[in-house]
Amino acid sequence: MNNFRYHAYTDIRFGKGQVNCLPELVAPHGKKVLMVYGGGSIRKNGLYDKVKELLADFEVFELGGVEPNPKITSVREGAAICKKEKIDVVLAVGGGSTIDAAKVMAAAAYYEGEPWDLVVDSSKIGKVLPIVTILTLAATGSEMNKNAVISNMETNEKLGTSSHYFKPQASICDPEYLYSLPAMQTAAGTADIMSHIFEQYFQKDSGAFISDRFAESLLQACIKYCPIALKEPDNYEARANLMWASTQALNSLISCGKGGAWTCHPIEHELSAYYDITHGVGLAIVTPRWMRYILKDETVEKFAEYGRNVWSITEEDAYKCANMAIDATEQFFKDCGIPMTLREIGIDESKIDIMAEDTIKYNAMDKAYVALDKEDVANILRACL
């Protein structure tokens, strides 16, 4: 097992009515709040009005309209507000995109240069304004981690950055705020959760038995509860388990003792950078094709382990078991209503080579579970057509 650092930093308030803790969580950081949010969903479900009511004694500035693939233009706007109004704390109300944008805004508030610098080079991130979140979508795990992903549509780049100072001071996670999500957001969010787990689960063996068993239980939770949430949107048990799976999937717990570069996320980031697609949909399309592409003698036992422990497949032959598990994964995404080819979402082969080149350019694909070069990535993308 590899050495690791695990610091459970964020104060998580999970469950019904926890939004009422908001003044208590914000107050230690100051009175001037920048409230960051996305589209109109928090107005429709009443959360916007509730937040404004709870923060009546605070001076609240607002930045709405953060995009599903958060753009550097929104980050610049938020950073400017932070500097002009001398903001004390950034409150992100929404899903991972809103939280990611808020994190980089909070860092850019103390940075005199171009905010995109902080995305390209995380070593430039210094002091960061305190961040508090109210989560409204189970997907990215950004409510309890140090990561953020930002898009620059001017340069067709979608890049990740990170800092331990990005970890939210506190996050409110009320599963009831997931009830009004469109079915596709629930499905795509679940695909994102599962992809986070896959990226950490499928790594070179390090003897991290406990981390792998945690990962398998989270995958089983997604497989069990996503169909229920799609059928019964206000099923609290389903929403609660998906929300907690999202947080646990990317708060570093299941990576303890493991390591290595990711694969499907870097590939999908290029799809989003060029076509601005829904992140979870892209991941669902790429993942089974990547699995089939790297299935070989060196990986078959891990995929068979996945099949037996997650899908309860009893086939003894390792290759048969592995292929059955990959088929089950793809069918699960299909059954959740996710389009499973690039052509279905308007992507052809015209940019495959440049996306493959950028994947290799911006990511350490030679350190992934199975090392990939430009040709490998292009082959995987063509298999997704």
C-alpha cells in the first residue's frame, strides 16, 4: 500500500433541513458574501429565497449563470466582484460546476494576474477565500475535495487544477434538493460518480484492499439507487445514497494507498472542450470503450474482480467474466437513458485526432492504469462513434 495523506477537512451537514445551519457556517468568516449559482433551478425549488432569508443579516452579492462546464469568463467576473466588494466568503449554491467556479474565483480574489493562470499552473494558487457550499446535484464530489475543472472556450481547453485551500470549509448536503432534477442530470451525475470510482479502482495493484472494497460498495450503491431515483424522483433513500456516494467517491477516501493518472476523464475533457457536452454523458460513452480497449492478460483479473464483486457475476473464466462486467456497465448506462454513441450527441470524427493529441499533451497518460499514446486515444474515440 502506498503512503497517503487523508485530511477530512470539510464540515459536512447532511440531511433534511440542514440548510438552516447556513448562518452558523458562514458567520465565522465574515459578513460580506458572494453567492454563486448556476441557472434558475434554485429559484424554482425555493432554495434561492431560503438562502436570502437565512442570510438577511449578511451583505450578499450575487453571481448567477455559471455554466454546466464552468467557463473562465464566469471566474473572471466573480473574482472582480470579490476584489471590488472585499468579499469575506464565497457561497456556492449548486452542483459541481458552480462549486468549481467558486473555488477558482476564491483563489483569483487574491491573485493579481489572469485567473486562467491558476488553472494552467496550480502552483500559483496562494491564499483562497473561505468557501461554503450548498449542494444541489450528486455528481462531482467538489463539495469535499481540493479539485476544480474550468473551461476556456477561446482556446478549446478544459483543464483541472487543485489546491488544499480549495476544500470547502463547510458543505450542506440535503438530498431533498435533488428531487427536482431532470432525469438526464440524475443519470449523467451517476455516471460521473461511477467514473470517479473507476479512475481510482482501476489502478496498478498496490495492495489497497480496504480502498477497493469501499469503491465496490459505492459502485453497488449507484447501480442500486440510480434506477430508483429515475423512477421515483422524490425517493429520499435513493437520493441520499447517491448524494453520499458522490461525496465519498472523490474526497480522497478510496484513493488512499493507491495512485496513478486517470484516463477517461482526460479523454472526456477534450470532448467537452470542443463540443461543450454534458460531462457525465461523455464519460458514460467513453468508459465501456476504454474498458474493452485495455482488456488484456495484464488487466483481466482486475476486471473479473470488478465483475464478481460489483455485478455478482459467477462466471469462472476471467475473460468471460470481465466482458460480462463491461457489457453490464454499458447496459446500465443505456438503461438510465444516456445516449451511448458520440454521433447521438452531434459529434463526428472530424476532431478526433486533435482531441487525442490534446489528451496526451495535457495529461500524464503514460502513468495511467494502462499507458496510452495519441493513437490509442484516437482508437478509443473512434470506437465511441
